[in-house]
Amino acid sequence: MSYASPTPDVIRDFERVSPEIVEQASKFASSILADVAGRRGALHGRISPLAPSMRFAGPALTVEVRPGDNLMIHAALAIAKPGDVIVVDGKGDLSSALMGEIMSQQCVALGVTAVVIDGAVRDSEAICELGFPMFAAGLNPNGPTKSVAGRLNHPISIGGVSVNPGDLVVGDADGVTVIEREKAAAMMPLAEQKVAAETKRIAEIKSRQALAPGWLNGALRTAGVIKEGETL
């Protein structure tokens, strides 16, 4: 009986969401994309930018590490392509930082677009001054070990969301949203429509033409809060 060869721990090549879709997605807020994707794909709120001005869009290069060890992040930097977003399943561990100023400088030199870590980082002031988009679950001055094997470009789970290599990842002050690579193109026109609808709604509020949303009474009736024919 023959058996298929096991998938290697390091996958160097994978299909990325197209640069055209990334460019389109960069125009939208993470909240808009999460809404049109079915109100899913947003990472847990513990993963946030070091500065609210940080924002990015790009394809995911996925990394799985053991808590407190950043060997595989260094490996990821060795194969990353310009525009990639390095997304790290750090197991939510905050006992030591997985990245700091030196690796952030390396990211900038390589053209890496951003890093998203479910774990801790350090040198936050220097990274903010550098302006590199770094999203993490927390801070810790302890340094990591560099000795435990992990995996590159396998499916990972981070912040309660499954991420595959090449998926679209978008981040801003509100957090990070992930959309499957295969669905990303279809989400762009929906995002355009969502922005137009929200712009119209805000104009109605400012002009006092419609201070309450039109769906409110119907939703209250469905929930049993008010009776049929009754309005607020």
C-alpha cells in the first residue's frame, strides 16, 4: 500500500488574493468588509493596532508558532514577498514578545505590508515611530526563544477566525477582518453599496429627515417589543 507524502511544514508558494482586489479593499474600513462578509471574519478585539492610525490590506502569509518562540516568524520573513501580511497564530500567549523593532525594520526593508500577531510584541514606541502596521494582542518586554519548530502557510486559527494562506486581510483602528481569497472579489461591489447606503443614512441624520432607522419598528414587532400596528 502506498501513502501520500506528508505536507511539508514550510510551504513556500501559494496563491494570493490579487493585487487589484487588495487595492480595492484598501479603500474600505474593516467594519464595512466584515458587514458585507456576513458579519464574520473579524478577529477578536484583543488583537489591535499599536496606534489607531495604522491600517493595511494584503494577502495572508500564515505562521504557526509555539507560545513564546519566534523561529518561524524569522522563517516567514525569509520567504515573504512584498505586499504580504504576516499573520501569526501565537496562541494568545503574552508572556514574551514575538517581535520588536529589529524585525519590524526588516519587514519594512522587505516590503512586508503589516504583521498581525495573536501574541505580544515589544518596542512599541519605536514601531509606532517607524509607522509599520503592527497589530498584536498585547505588549511584553521579554524576548522570545528561537528554537521550536512550527509551520508556514498552513491554515491557522487566530482571534477566533480561520485564516488560509492568500486570504485577504484588512486592518485599521477597529481591528482586523479576514475574507477568504475565493470570496474577496465578490465582496468589493457589496462594500461599495454598503458605503453608499451608510453615507445616505448619515446625510439623513444630519438633515434630520430620518433620525430613526426605517427598519426599527418592524424589528421591534418581530421581537415582540411592540404590537402589530404600534410604532414608537
